[in-house]
Amino acid sequence: MTLRTSVAAAAVLLAALAPATLQAQSINPPTVAQTSPAMTEPERRNLAFVLDWWREVIQGGHLELSSKYQADDYIQHNPNVPTGRAAFVSFFENVVGVKPANPIPATLDPAPVVSGARGDFVFLVFEEESPDPRDATKSYHHNSFEVLRLANGKVQEHWDSFKRMAAPAGAPKPPPFEQPASQMARGSLGSLSADERRNLELGVLEMKDMLQYGHLELADTVMDPGYIQHNPNVPQGRDGFKQFMSRVPGRTPREIKPEWINAPSLTLVSGPYVLMMWDRKDKDPNDAAREYVWNHFDVIRIENGLIKEHWDEAVIAPPAAR
């Protein structure tokens, strides 16, 4: 991460690293902390390696240890910052203003609420609690995502769920930069068990057949009635999911085909978890003539052969000004 990121982006990233404590009643449930039970020993080591990097370098601020964990040609897909390990160090030193903690924290705080690994990839889901912008007496939980690819024993590539930040009013416009192409094809996605293949089929049923082809009736056979929804805009339960999604434009049922209408750019399966990542394009808020790529994530958890729980990066939008 680096030099020319706006101060606004730094503030958002720092907020993601700090736990929020609110007294208001939450409108959606917090996540019960969980880790994939289906990792191989190399995958467990990969997850532990990433968590140590996060604890010592990102939360602990010991940037001198970055070379222990990150490749020099580390590939960064956060759309606010350039790529490379040196840029990562410069960003945390000069923009975020990180100071090393002494001693290094013994545990992550906050820690991810969902974590796992598959092949060369590690995934982390973090959770925050924020005030509900529609009702000051309430709060809500929302999630952010980190996906890391390891190569040659180091963190080689990183994706998260941040969008491009607008420069603060009066600040100079950030110079344009080229986002690096993803190198995920160079990583191993591991082999899937029979249960994991079935879990992947359920993920495709929800994300492709239900949401892209509009066949919400499939929820009656593949989703648990007590479906846990962490998107704060969507009601809880299978029926709440169906009712909400039926009102979303574009959900008119059409003939289901084998191909995706909009295919994910990355799919990871680890035990009961299915993670799908999409590349999305938006206008650059600092240059209307340019577009940038950010990453949308969906994670589902399967329990007893049914889709039980879902996370994405959605937040509650403030009410429109009158």
C-alpha cells in the first residue's frame, strides 16, 4: 500500500482495523467466530502465516518485518493504492502514520470472524458494528474481506472489498495509476472433496440460478429456513431472502443455462464455505473519465446440506437528502 493514497482512504482503512463498541441495539446478528475445519496441514500453515503477518505488521505496525512475509513484487488490488511491498510500507508509514507497538500484540484485535484457506489462497472476513444512519437508537453489523495468494512462502497478491476513495475537499487530485492485472491463475485452488463439490453446487445454485437467472423458488429446497443473513439490508430467514430479492430489478425468471451471466473471477471452497469474488467497475471519483476495478465478495456457509449463512460487504446507505 502506498504514497499517493488520499487521507480519506487511510482513515477508512484504519477504521477497519479498529473494533467498534456501540450501545445501540443491532438490527442484524453478529457473526459467531469460525474457521474452516477442512484445511490440509499446508493450508493451516498458510492461514497461520497470514494471521501472523496481519498481527505483527499491519496491526502491530512493525513494517521492518514486511520482507519476512511479503514478496518484493507483492501485487495490490486495493484500488486506492499502488502495488509492491515498498509501496505497502510507504503507505503505512507516510499516510496512515503507523507506529510500531511494543511489544507486538499477542493476539489479533480485531480478529477475523471467518477464516480459512484453500490451496495457495487464504480468506479472512472481518466485522464491524456501526450506527444505523436511519435510526440513531440502532446499530448494524457489516463485513469486509481480505483474500491473499501465497507463492514461494510469502504473500504475493492481495484483494479486498474497498472501493476507490474520493480525495478530501481541497486536496490535490491523486495522479492516475494503472491497476495490476490479477495473477490468480498462477495459484493452486486445491482439490475438492465430494462434500465440497456439493457445497460448490449449492453456491452456484444461489449465486447463478437464483440471483442471476431469477429462480428464487429454488431457495425452498436448498436454503435453510433459518438462513442467517449478514447483509444489513436484507431480512433474516429464507422467506425474508426471497421476499427481498423478488423486489430487486432483474429477478424475472428466465431459462437457466450452464454458463454464468456474470461469472465470478475467483471461487474458493474450503469445507462448508464457498467464497466467490467478482471484478466490478465504477467511475473513478477523482477522474470521471476513468474507470477502476474493485472486488465484490459473497461467502456462504453450508450446514446439513443446506445454505445456512451469508456474508457480503454491503452497508446501509444514508437516507437521501430531501
